[in-house]
Amino acid sequence: MKDTGGPAFPTTPENYDDYGSDAGMDLRDYFAAKVLQGFCAAPEFNWDDEKRLAKRCYDIADAMLAERYK
């Protein structure tokens, strides 16, 4: 399993809900979402291959996590 970096927006058990929500979004997902946001903001952005784009976002997020732990 990939290291997710832990929760991006940690919460406490008192704030958990009845739907299984616990620690919230993990840092890996947060990084990937920010990368995607940057790609989408570029005027020359190309939507040709969403699966490839998603993989690239997570590859960059993984690199960000690796750099963070150096």
C-alpha cells in the first residue's frame, strides 16, 4: 500500500460521523488534487486522456511525499 502521508485535514474521533468518515482526505489525495487543479488552470491544458492525467497527478503527489520525507 502506498504511503498516503496521513490525513490532510485531521480530525478527532468526536467529529466522526455515522457514515464512516474518520481522518478525512489523506495528504496524497490532497496533493494530487492540487496538481490536477494546476493542470486544469493552464490555458493549453489537453483533456485527451483522463486516466493518464490521473496517474500523472498521483505520480507527482508521490514525488512530493518522497521529497517531504527527505
